Amino acid sequence: METTCPGCGAKFNKCDGPTHKYFGESPECWKAYGQVLAREYENRNYWQVHRLTVDTYAVQHPLNTDKRNIQSVNIHLMALYAILELQQPFETIPPLLDAAANNFKDDFLYLTPPTKLGEITVLDVLGANSAPEHCTAVWDWSRSVWAAWSPQRRAIEELFVRTKPLIGSRHVRTTAALKSRQ
Ligand SMILES: [Zn+2]
């Protein structure tokens, strides 16, 4: 029987299995993502794009309004913005995400997702037959999902601008809460 992931919209053969704590994906989709991650963990040629895989999968499963998921969508969208629009190297992304999580922890805004989150899903990545194909698929996937999120571009850009100066600060709430600006 066919089933559709409520997050990314990919279609899978139905199976049982675990899901993530708060992403809101189907068990089938979670399993496919696990297979993609396994390839990246096992082979450095796949590992090159791991950063993008994690960011893209997270923001393609944004429907759960759990506080942790709201934070996840915000910071992983910011990662895509920094990588795809500002051409920031991958190694600059973890400190950026840490700074946002540490400083805005309880104040992330729910970003209403677009109705369509792009035509490319984790299934397309799983279909790659070599490391170069895998890397190309992940880049295409990330660009497609980021383009789908373009209605929220301004909010993400603002989050980036407010976070950048905070890199390196840890657990210090020195800035005005994000929601106070609404
Ligand atoms: Zn999915």
C-alpha cells in the first residue's frame, strides 16, 4: 500500500517503524533518511554534503508545532540561507546555529510553511547511484527546498543578522527576544 509523508510529500510503500521525536515525518520517510545518513557516515565522498542533508531534511518536515521543531526549522533555514545565498563554508554553520539556539531558545517564531516544499525529496537522494550523484542530488534538493521557503526569506535573513554577532556567546540572553519585535 502506498503512503505519503505528511512533511515532504514523498510517496512510499507502507511500512512500520520509528519516527523522529518531533519532525512529523512518516516512518517510511524516516527510514529513507536513515539510509541516506548511513551512506554519508560510511563514505567520506558522501559525507561532503552531510551538512546540507541535515538542514534540508529538517526544513522539509516543518509541520509539527512542537517548540523543538519550531527552533529546528528556524535554525536549519538559517543554515540554508547562509550556505546557499551567502556562500558561507560548511564549517561556519555549527557556531552560527549554536549562537541562535543559545540566545533565542524560547523565542523562535513559528514560520508558516509554504504549501509545497519542493519537488525533490529524500527519496530522490536515496536514488543516487554514486557519490557524485548523491552530492548533486543533495545540492539540488537543498536549493529546491530553500526556494520553496522564499516567503519566509526576510524572517530568516533577520535571524541571521541578529545571530551573527552572537557567535561564541554561550547561554547568554543579552539580546531582546525575537517575539518582542513583532
Ligand atoms: Zn518526508
